Amino acid sequence: MLLDRSLRREMARQFGGSFTVLFSVVMTMMLIRLLGEASEGLANPQDLFLLIGLASLSYLQFILGLALFVAVLMSYSRMHRDAEMVIWAGAGVSPLRYFGSALRFAAPVLAAIALLTLVAWPWANRQSTALRDRFEQRSDLSRAAPGQFRQSASGGRVFFLGRGADAHGLARDVFIRDLEDGKETVTVAQAARIGTLDAARYLMLSNGNRYTHAVGKEDFRIVGFKDMGIRLSTIASHPVATAASLANTPSREIPTVTLATSLFPAWRGELSWRLGVPISSLFLVLMAVPLAATNPRSGRAIQLIVAVLIYLTYLNFLNAFQHWIETGALGLGSGLLLLHGGAFIVLIAMVARKGLLPRRLPAPPTDAHASGL
């Protein structure tokens, strides 16, 4: 139908513009945050683009949902402002037809949101955590940034590299300060690399000196060396996936199928959130239709502000109900029914207030009234 084609073209244009702006803003914020983590030694700079890709998968469902909401709202608002709705109403188009047009356009986007939330969200979180854990398990020398002092994870060792590790894993101009058992040790070497011996990692130093003294005492010891090894850590074996280790895994990393078959309150809360994201996106699309039927003189800024407030309110309620389900205050079914049932009631109230419900046609006149008797 001509109405569907016109609305689809309008909503596609609005959706493309909204998605581009929102995606650019979110990715810029993620890039700044990850660059800060990489500069502080909390993330591997070589994994930066991979981490950005995983972050985009984690936030894409929210970007799609908000862009879809804004696209439907702006498209219908423009038609109200240009009096196209009056023309279509004169052509016999029922107000409920606009809901069908919006749902037909939003169906593939809603399916993508559901797929991202139920499948891509836990997978991206698992991969991101694995990358960060792998980087944390690397030696302190590998995580040190050239030209900056870095403290080890235990807090008892400080590293400084004049030049970072090259393709062969060899770092230059190494400074190491250790503080253990009341003794301070400063080691300076021209080069260092990571080696493995007897299932343990060693920092192999070359051509340097080692200065040791007891804190608060005049007891100094200086040792020169050509080659020396400092034990860093043992090589951890791969853990076996057990029920106990799975229970300690954050709920956001658990597959949706596992969440659905579990009775853990924390997992039930996570499941309610994952199911709630696509359901809330559906209700927001439907709410955009009556929200667009406002006074054209109010301006587009007011509509956008109201739309953002409604979107944030829905998401906050979604997070609140997740917390209540995790603490056992609500069950999964009752929480979903209260939240989204309340959204359905609000939708019906908005539709009734805007006069979009089908009206009963007046009864035809009787013969007596038609004849003027």
C-alpha cells in the first residue's frame, strides 16, 4: 500500500541518521575509555580493536532500540506536522493502521535486538573477560609501558622500561625495584626477556647490577651479573569447567539457555533483563505512535526530550526489576508481568488519550427520520 511504502521510506531515513549518530557517539566514548585503560596498563594495546568490536556488540542492542524509537517518533511526528495524517484519515485510513506499519518496519530490527541480547551479549562479555584475564596473567614486564613506571599486581614491584619488547620479546634499559621482607632491591639491566623453566616463568636479565639493602639499616650489597633470572610465576593449568566455577562466573557471561534452566536468583534476574530488552523495544515502538500525535507548535525538541525520558525510565525500571528478582523480592514471571504489563497499560492509556482507538460508527437513520415525519 502507498501508506506503508511512504512510512517505510521515511522511517528508514530517520533510522539511518539516528543510528549513525548514536553509534558514533557510543563508539567514541568506548574508544576513549579503552585507550585510557591501555595507557594505564589495564588492557593490551594490541587487543584494542578487538575490544572495541566486542564492546560494540555489547551496546548495539541499546543503540538499535533507541534509534528505532526515535525513527518511528520523528517520522510520525513529521506527518502530523505536515497534516499528512489528516489527508490519510480523509482517505479512510484507520488510526490503528499506523501501528501495523510501524511493527512491519520494526520487525527485523527487533529480531536483531533479540539475537544480540540473547546470544551476542553473553558471548561478547565472555570474550572480553578472557582477553583481560589473559593480559592480567602475563608478566609484569609484558604489561609495562615504555617510558612509564608500572606497579605489579601484588604492589611489591615497580618496573620501568626504556624501550618496550621487540618482536623477539627483548626489552631494553630495565629498572626493577622490589620490596619484600623489609629488604629493598633495585635491579638495573641492559636487556630483559621472558623465559620458561620447570613450569615457571622467569624474567631473564642481561648485563646489569643488583643493589640490595635492609630498610633503615646501613647494609648495602652490590652484585654485578651477566645473566640472571627472576622468578615471576608458575604456569597455571587450564581450569576444568565445574559447577562451582560456573556458579562464580558473572551472570552476564552465562549463555541464555543455561540461565533459562537455572534457579539461581542472580541468573533469573539476568534472564529477566535479557528478555526485557527486546520486549521493551517493542513497547517503545508502539508508544512512539501516540507520542507523535502532539501539538505541532510544541516543537521537535520537546518530543525528543520526552522520548529520551521515557526510554531512560523504561531502562531504569528494567534494571530495578532485575535487582529485585536477583534479591528474591520478585519471581521471574511476576517481575516480567508487572513491568511489561504496566507498560502495556500505559500504552493503552496513551492511545485512548490521543483518540487513536477505533470509534463506533453512528447508527443509520430510521425510515421515519429519513422521510421527515
